[in-house]
Amino acid sequence: MEKKQHTISVLVENKFGVLARVAGLFSGRGYNIESLSVNSTNDPAVSKMTIVTVGDDAIIEQIDKQLNKLVDVIKVIDLTGSEFIERELMLIKVKASGRNRAEVIQITEIFQGKIVTVHKNELGIELSGSAQKIEDFINMMKDFGVIELARTGRVAIARNPGDSANYSKK
């Protein structure tokens, strides 16, 4: 079976230790978390985790079953294969001296990024968008010299009405 990247949305009770239990589930079974984002929802008693992992259908099914066994988990949805909205945020510092600074600024504008710091030989850039857009921008900046970068994890929601995670208990 083919391994592919999956974006999994997990609604959990907003309690101490839930993140550790979810992360422990992955590490205890040898599954890798490629990206993880967690925050409260419009209901302060509920948090939403967006987990990106790689696996074949059998592994993803196993992850789904194991997550649903955790007492603090409300709902698990594998968004992969459905239409969903995803975004990441990245901050990146790039070498930008006099002769290549204009080109870095132009590429940043094309990607709809924002220059957030300017120094003599470097620029700090903020960029948000899909994971692919972030990857494409990083690849463009490699030629100039990436000094440092930080990325948030992916956040995602279902695009279509009715596909959204509701807050009812499982």
C-alpha cells in the first residue's frame, strides 16, 4: 500500500495532559508526527489538534481507532481526500545584500509575503499559505541563503458545510 501524507483533525477536551497522551500514542507505536498544531476552539472547553502524519490506509485506520479510544478525544476526522482549507505561517530570515535585495523583495511580493525586519545584509519575511506554498518559497530562498526559519504547524478545517467537525461526544 502507498504511504501518503494525511491531515487529521482531532477535537479534544481542553484539559491538562491531553497533548502528551496524543503525542505518546504516536511515539509509542512508532508513528511520526510531521506537523502538530493545537489551540482552543470557539468553545473554551474544547481544543482542536491538527496533526499531519504519513502512512498507508491501514496505519491511518489504526491511528484513528487508537485516538478514538482516548477518553479526552471528542472526534477524529481524517481530512485527507476531502476538500479542506489549510494554512501555515512561516518566519524566515534571508541573506539580502544590495545586489540581490530587490530580487528577494520581488519574490516575497509575488508570494504575497510581508517584510517584517530589514537589516544591512538580511531581510525577515512573514509568509502564510498552504504547506506547498511555504515549501515553494523556501526553495526559492535557498539560492539567496536562508539564515533561519520557523514554521507553525498546519491548521485545517473542512471546506464544505456538513463536513465540519461538530463538538458532540463520540
